[in-house]
Amino acid sequence: MLALMLVAATTSWLCPLVTAQPLCRTRTLRTGKVFPVKEKIQGDRLYFSSGKTHLIKHPCNKNLALYLGRQIFLTKDNFESSLIPFSIPSSMQVGTPEVTSAHFAGSVLLLVVNQKVYVYDYEANFWTASTGIEHPVSHVSGDNCCYSGNSFCMDISNSVFAYLHGDQISQANIYFSDSRGYRFQKYAQERRAELVGTLGGIFSFHSLSQVGLLLVDQQMAMFSYSDHPLNRSFGLPFDYDRTLDILIAPGQKGILIFWFQKNLLVSRNSDENELAVLTRENNLYYGSLGIQSSSLIKFADQNIWSQEAVLMFTDVGMLEILTPLPDMIFPAFDFQKCLLNIQALLMDPQLQAGICKVELLQGEFENKMYTIDMNSQLELTALMIPRPGTLPVPLVMVSNPHSLGLQAVIYEDGYTYNGDTKHRLNISLKQQHHWGRADPNFTSSIKRPTISTITLDIANKEISCVDLKPLTALISVGCDLEKKIVIQNELSACHHGVLDPVALQDNYSYIIEREAYDPNFQGQQAEEDLEVYYPYEKLGCPLLAYYDTPWKPVVELWREGKFQEVVEAEYVLLEMNGLFTYTYSLTAGTAGCSAQPQNWTTITEMAGDTAFFSWDRENYMSCHDPDYHEPLRWPDVPYQILGGPTENKVVFDQRNGIYIFFISIVDPSYSYCHLETTFSVYVYGAFPLSIFPPITIVLLTVATLLSVWLAYMIPQLLHMEQGLEVSGFWARLYQRCRSSCACLWGRC
């Protein structure tokens, strides 16, 4: 279960059923044909190069399918109308219109025609050639996720590989697209040059969060995986004596089907699925691939096989055999459908299939997608009602135990109206790292988002339980988009009357002096003052902070409009207008760093000039991490990380005014989300800085005090004897000075 385990389609029991009654009700679809026409196919008629016939159904759109045979048909109504063979416009200049591979990628159809990839937008009826592929390719592979509205799910549908089957794997040209096949780029995987053998295929195993390379060497094949921990060894080897067609079961269930005319291999991870096989000998096999055992029934001698026939499930237990029929008059083909109700067929007493031991198995999580972020837990419930006198065993499994851990508890939960016992199953899901039970070498990298499928089924379920399908859900261990951070602002500047909210909303602006900011965020003075318009609609009223008190914001985590917790993880701040009139209370040394800590300057240099606000969980390295080996060369530099294990705070300069901060949670172990926001702070209480040096201020103060003292004392002294003597002295001095000055000007 930990890797894709390949098993042959063996059975626990095989029961042949030969009946004179036909298995299915046959009907022929012939629509849109009234008068004979000489309509011609527009463009080059495509054909499938393989000698076998394929049918590719879109996993999300049940009415959309592509039939691949000597003729190729694209239907949008599940073959409920006659169709003209599929063609590609002559303007594409494909040369030989030979199709070797096809894949639905979201809303487009990808076709490999004459070793090139073409994209057909079936909604807009538009063709285009893919770009970025510089070598011949033969196959495309990908998957589809049908849970709309989830970005992780969209990434699955957008991801496509293109490659040439049979290339030497160490030198193979493999291409990858994250744009549904419109643009490709070279795909590189570590240590691929060391691999031996030829390339049998490349697939995204989303249920394992791995990319798997199929290696073929000396008639044996095995998978090489891309990421820890599966990349430490190869998957189980299996016989590969000829080229096998590979089908990826929809729904991210971890199931691959390898088949040839005389071979059938099923690679299942942890889910159960139903399987049907039609052979040249006119035998139809229906099987249930169970968790602990498999069952298979053979419906023999039915005269339903043809070279053009294909099988498809239209619903659980509803199987259809489709055969195109040419028309001698019209260019459009009709379609013959043979519908089999497996559940009804299994009621035949000859089969002795046994009664399903479970009457009901349901859960609210069926066919849904959930997200588990770091340090989060998901609770799911299910209901099982067994038949009286039986006690079936429910099994809960995850496809990617390296990432997702589970704990299940079952208990009796009352009775039905008929007196049957109801059993309730509670399932707790949490990231494997946080269960505390897994070896670090077993779990996947905690920094990498992953995906897993959870399945609830019944052990040793009878083949008659056709309608009792397993309950599955897709679990994304990654970013919970409902999360956001909010800065606590209980006592704002408006609350204290420092700022007027009405004025702030009326296109309020303020000036940042040129000596206080740097537009390049390098701490250098600007050449001119900056006028900033305050975005009140986004920021509201600023927080209030006293300049002479070390400060840090209170960061809150909210989800779906509800408060969750106060964030204690590490985060960083940067003033968005380039203000540098603040520093930090701790240095690298006083913060206890064992390595040189990162700062905004080093991050900006690493990210380039276009990413001033690019410090996040992806590139953060803690200076307390023993695996971070940057030497501590400058212990006296400010430590710019807040939160976490230190008591670091912001220290403002002696300046009043508004600061608009960008905040980013950088702790890689707190959340897979890039938790970022902006907020504003008004710093108050700082006296204006003096334009005179301190010694000048002291002298001026002394002179002022002396002048005040003299102004008081001189009038008092003039009324005393000493005052009269002093007054006479100044009068005589004045007369002498006046006589001397008159002689100097020639008047004596």
C-alpha cells in the first residue's frame, strides 16, 4: 500500500454463467439523418495508430468522450447521436494525421498527431499547436480533478507530461506543462541520469504526491519516484515483455491499469473499484477489486465482441458496450449500445453470489474535497447498517500514509425503525508529522504540500454489493484558503482622538520627509519629500503606539470569519513606503542566533529588484536552525524577525506619524498559506528634534536665565549705596568714551 503494488487480475472465485438469454438490451442510435447529403469531412481525418480500440471518457463531464479506433469520434452527449469522424483542420499542417495518444485536460482535448502535440478547445471549437516542445513525442499523460473551486484541484487538471515512449530514460526529452498543454518546458528529475532502461511512461501520482517514471529494462519494469521518502528505492518490478497500454482511473484513487491483448495488470493503492473485460472469445468478465480479495464472474458465449467494440461504465453497476456503425449513405456513423445492469444480472440464482451483508454505508464526506493545513485536524463521520446477524468490518484507508495519518473509532449508535443496529464511525485525520507516531524517514517533507485519498469500504465485501460503492474523499494537505491574519486594533488612534476618522476618509494625505524614507528600501535618504494618500477603505484607523516604548503587533489567525488563535509564529515587517525610522530591540547576538540571520537586504538581493516584499515561508531560514550553516559574522546587526522564540520588538525613532507595514508569516511550520496583510500604526509622543547642537542649547539657556536675573536685580541695586556708586561709574565711563569718540572724528 505504500507504493503502487502491481498485481494480476486474479480472483478469489470464478463463476462462469452461460445463459440463452442475452445479457443486454441492444439499441441503435441514428439521429440527425433525414435526407442523403454529400457532406465532406472538413480537414484531415484522424486515425488511431494502435491496433486496439480505446475509449477515453472525461472524468468530470460524463457526456464527453473520445473514441479511438480506425475512426475517431468526439461526443458531447455520450454517443446519443450520429457523429462524423473527427478531423483536424488542414491549416495545422500535421502531415500524417496519425494519433498516438490523447488526453482530456480540463476544458481542452490534447492529441499527439504525427509526434507533435495539438490542443483542441471543444467549447470554443478552436485548434492550436502546443509550444515549447522541441523533440518528437508520442504520448501525453495527466489527470483531472473534478472538485471545482479549489486551486490545488485546478493545478492537477492543468498538469500534463509529454514524452517519447521507448527513449533511453537517462537521455529522454520529457516535457511538462502547467497550462493544460498550451505551453511546455523541459522536465528535470534528480538522478535521472543514473537510471538504466527505456522510458515506458511518466505519470503524476497525485494520491501519493509523487511523479513516477516507468523504467523498462530486459523485459522487466518498475517505477522510480521523484520525492522523499519513495525516491530512496524503486517500486516492485513486474513483467514487461511488450508495450502495455496504461489507463489512469479517475478520481485520484491511485489505480493504474496496464493491459495488452493477453495481459492485464492492475496497480491499486488502497481503493476498491469495479472492472469489466471483453475478450475475443465473446466472454465478458465483471470483477470487484477488493481490498483483501477480488471476485470475478464470467459471462460466457454472448456474441458481443467486435474489433470496434469498447466498454464503458455509465454509472455504478451499469455497463455499456459501444460499437460504431458506418452508414452507406451518410458520412455520419451511428452507434449501437448494449446496456448491462450488473446488479440485476447478479440476482440470477445460478450465480449463488450471496447477499450483501451491509444494507447501508453512507458518509457526508463522499465525493468531496477537504483541506488540512499544518497543525489542523479534520473530523469525518460515516454510518453503517449491517444486515441482521452479520457484523461486517469497515476499513478506512488513506492512499498517502507518508503525508496523512488517521484514527478511526466505531460504536453502536441506536437502531432503525426495523430494529437494525446503526454503527457510527468517527474518523480523525491529521498530518502524519503531528501524530507523533511516524519515523521521520517515513514521512514526506513537511514543507511540501501533498494530497491523499481517504476511502471507507467493507472488508471481504461480496460481489453482490454492486450498489454499495466505497466512500471516497480527496484530502489536500496544504493551504487552507479560508485562513487569514488580522492585526488586533482594539485601541486605535481614532478611539483616543489623535486622528479624525472623517478626515481620514476624505482623501487624507500626509508628507514623509526626504531624510526619513528610501524608495529603494536600502535605508538611504531620498531626494525629495513624499506625499502619501492614506487608503482608509483598506486599512481603517491606524493602531496607536508610543514612540518611546518597544512595540510589536498582536497577530490573530481567523478562519471563515471566526477567531482561531493569537499567532506566536515568526513573522517580519516592512514599511511599505520605505520609512526606515525604526529598528529592533534585539541584535543577532542578543537574539541567540547561531548563524547569521536573514534580513530584508539579503532577501531582496536574492529575489531581485522586482520583489521588495518577497520574504515568506518559502525562503525563510531560521538563525536558530542547526541545519542553517551561515556563519555569524556580524552579531551586532538588528535582528529583523519578530515572534517565535525571542522577545524581539520594534523601536521607533523620535518621529511622530503614520507607518504602513507589510507583515508576512515566515515560519515554514505554521501554515502552508502565505499569510500576509498590511496594517497601519500612528506613532505619537515624540518631541520635535532640535536644529541646534546640545551645547548651543545649554549656552542659550544660561544666557536667558542670566538676563532674567539681571532684569530683576539691577533696579533693586539702583536704590542702594552700592547701586549709586555703580551708576556713577557707568556715567563717568560714558562721558569719557563720548569725549574720546569726538576727538576721533576731529571735533575736539
